[in-house]
Amino acid sequence: MTGNMSELYQLYKFSDKVHFLSISVDPDRDSLEVLRRYANDHGVTDDRWLFARGALVDVAYLMEKGFMLSAEDLPGGHPSQFILVDDKAQIRGYFTNEDPSGLNALKIQIRELARTMP
């Protein structure tokens, strides 16, 4: 999943409208330092891709109430979908990480959404 996110990050590196967020589902293991190294290892050089962590109960709440995804198997299992969210915090779509056609659809939707943003 991170490899695909890294590809998207590089693809839109010249757009200030496209940002990425990775949320740790294992805050006990993913300290701030671990997340900083992870970002560095994946070529993140600016604040267009943020790595966040929080208490597992808060992450589960965000997943279930904000993203409408199951959080019952955290931290071991978690959904591996990309979620496209617009500049008004509205979910625009869910895209599978494992399917190339899903990733292509995500790229198209990102491009279209960015085009409509001020």
C-alpha cells in the first residue's frame, strides 16, 4: 500500500492541491520517530504527505465514524483501501489498493477533483 501511495505522491509532486495522509493503526509500535524514518525512507520531502498516529481507540473511531470502515480487527488487520477526500472533507470514493484498475480510477478521480478545486 505504501509503495502505491509513494507512486501517487511522486505523480502529483507538482500539485499543491493534492495531499496524502497515512494513519498508523499500530500506535504502540509506530512512534513519531518511526514515522519520521518511514517518511524519509519513502522519499517524503514536504508536508504533502503526512503520517499520523493516535490512541487506537481514536483511530478506530475515525475509521468507523469518519471513513465508514470496519475497525474491529485493529491493530492486526485493517482495510487496505485508499479513500479520496475533497477539500470540504467529503468522501469522494474508496479505491482498492490491490487492483491496478482501482488505482487507475483513483488517479483519474484525483486529477478531476484537483481540476475543480480553487
